[in-house]
Amino acid sequence: MRWTVWKACGLAGLAGVAAGGIVVARGERQRRSYTPEEIRSRLHARVADSGRCAEPPAG
């Protein structure tokens, strides 16, 4: 009986590792699909947005 429980836990762990690998691979594929110009424009937009939020309050 105990051996079956450990088998189930092992299979669940293996399935979790496989699912995590799929999520990482999908994210990496999405990151690599951008051209350098798209990445540059996104970074410039982020810097511009952060500069607006970082201004000290007037007063």
C-alpha cells in the first residue's frame, strides 16, 4: 500500500516539473519573438513611464 502512495507522489512531482518546463519554454519563445527594435521601443516606453511616476509631489 505504501509503495503505491510513493509512486503517486513521484508521478505528481514529475508532472509538476514537466508543466513548469512547459511554462518556461513558452515564456522564452515569446521573449525571443520580439525584434531588437521592438524591445528597444518597449524599454524606452517603460523608462518614460517610470520617469513620470518618480516625480516628487509639488508643494
